[in-house]
Amino acid sequence: MMKASTLDPRLDGRLSDAERRFEGIEEALASPEVLSDHDKLRELGQERSHLEPIVTTGRELRVLIEEHTGAVELAAEADDPEMRTMAEEEAESLTQRIESLTQEVKELLIPPDPLANRPAVVEVRAGTGGDEAGLFAADLMRMYRSYAERQGWSMELVSFSEGIPGSIKEAIFTLRGRGVYGRLRYESGVHRVQRVPATESSGRIHTSAATVAVLPEAEEVDLQIDPNDLRIDVFRSSGPGGQSVNTTDSAVRITHLPSGLVVSCQDEKSQHKNKAKALKVLRSRLLDHMISEKEAERARERKTQVGTGDRSAKIRTYNFPQSRVTDHRIGLTLYTLDDVLGGDLDELIAALRLADQEEQMGEA
């Protein structure tokens, strides 16, 4: 016997709250007090835009559930076999629409990420594994550069420290474009590589690692930094850059005394520009620290580490002998290593975003 569909009580409560808030905003938007206050008008207008699809979809879902109840009752009471079959088919069709709409409304109820469209400050560093780790870090930087090109994003180098030829100790760069941080935020963590280094004569596979940190570029309104909390040192740039870079004290090191964070920049010839870049990175690191603390607290009961910003977690392994890429947080394995390192990250990022959404919906 078919059962009538019901709305999950928690989901029902959240939809009712959204409907009441929506009606309250509609009433407020018609009041002279709000109409004369441009800031309040804009604020309520934005909230209304967020709530409207939730309310519309929720009401449609309630109607479908009522129709499903009617179809189930008709199928149970009908004496005519043809009528009963029609009612059962209608109930089955409505069940599928209800499941689809329930998923849609759950996604709509997830608060939008206010940082999703921010530029991202990406930091790639060689980890354990000596020179091979530096070569792998360079591979990762090329991977993100290629992905950015595919997305039509721009890339600005902030800081670059070389190791042996073809390797990097550390690279910091900013990516700008639509949805940058929202897409790349799941790349933070330890990336591990398993391959035979070019210098290995016996063909033995080595395991090395590099760390990636993806930070939302912070704006001055996000947090204020007290100038008294900063120690700023200038020094002569080292490494490639030409005579004009290396003959002046243009490099800048900024230490944030309360947190102990240190940021250096020597990519520009101008001390002023290096200081501005270093302050941007510092502000982004401080904002990221605040976000990571909140997300880690929210994630303590989770089974996975998606979206927690845990920098120490081993998130992905790149296995060259098997052309395999495995993301350990969601158990996804792809045998398209060359494509991934060539910047084809769409399947990985889509799976990670979906897993994070499902976790958030489970908490809703």
C-alpha cells in the first residue's frame, strides 16, 4: 500500500520561518519609514531576494504533498482498477517531483557564502621530500595557473622563492575572477605525490608533499589592523629581478605582533608596492584564520574534512605510476592524472562542493 508523502518536521519549521520573515519584509517594505531610509531599503530588498525563491519553492512543495496525499487516498479507495492504476501512476510521478523539489529547497536554505566571489590568495609551499617536494610544488602552481586560464581568471604574483632549477620553495599569488574563492577554497591542505624522481637511478618510487593554502582576499572593511601591532622591516631583494631590484632596499617584511604572522614581499621594484602587497596577504591570512576557526567548530561532528580549512590534513594523493588522483576527504579516485595536473579540476571541485553542500543540508 502506498504511503502519503510528508514534509520533514525540521524542514517544515525552517520553511515556515522563512515564510513569516518574507511576509514581515513585504509589510516593512511598504512602510514610509523604510521607504525613506535607503540603507534599510537596500538591506531588506537583498534579504527579500534571498527568501523569495525559498518561499516560492516551499509553497510549491506543500501543494505537491497535498496532491500526493489525495492521489494515495484515491488509489486506496478506488473500486475501478483503471482509476486505481491512474491514481498510483500519478502518486509515483508526484513522489519524484517531491524528492526533486525537497532537494532544491534544502539547497536554497543553505546560506550563501559571502566570500564566494572574492579573489583568492593562493600559497603553495614545498613540504617533506627535499628537492622533489619543490618540483611537485612547481607542478601544483602550474596546475592552478592552467585552471585559472581555463576559467578566464587573472593571476598576479605576490611572492616567489625558487629552489633548484624548476622547483619552488614558496609561491604566493592572487587569482581574480568570478567565483574564485568559492571554487578553490577546498584546495587547502597537504597534497602528496608518489613518483620516481628524475634523479632516482634505481626506479624507486618516492613520496613527497606540498602544502596549499587558499585564502579569501580580505578588504579593509573585513578587519582593521592597528598600525601599532605591526613591525615593518625593509631589506635588499635577493634572487632574480634585475639590477634595479637588487640594488635598493625595496623588499618588505611585515610582522603582525599579536599573532606572530610574518609576510614578506620583494616581487616589485617599489618598496611602497611591496608593502601594499604584503599588507593584503597579511589581512587575508588574518581573515582566513577567523573563518577557519568558525568552520572547524562547525565541523567537529562531521565525518569528513571538506571545507574545514584544516591546513594539516592530507587531502589528495597524485600517484604517477598508476596515473591516479585520489581525494581522501570524499573517497574520489580519478585515473586522469595528466589532465588534472594540466588544470582540469572541474570534476574534483564539483564533487567537493557537492559533498560540502550535502553536509550543510544534513545540518539544516
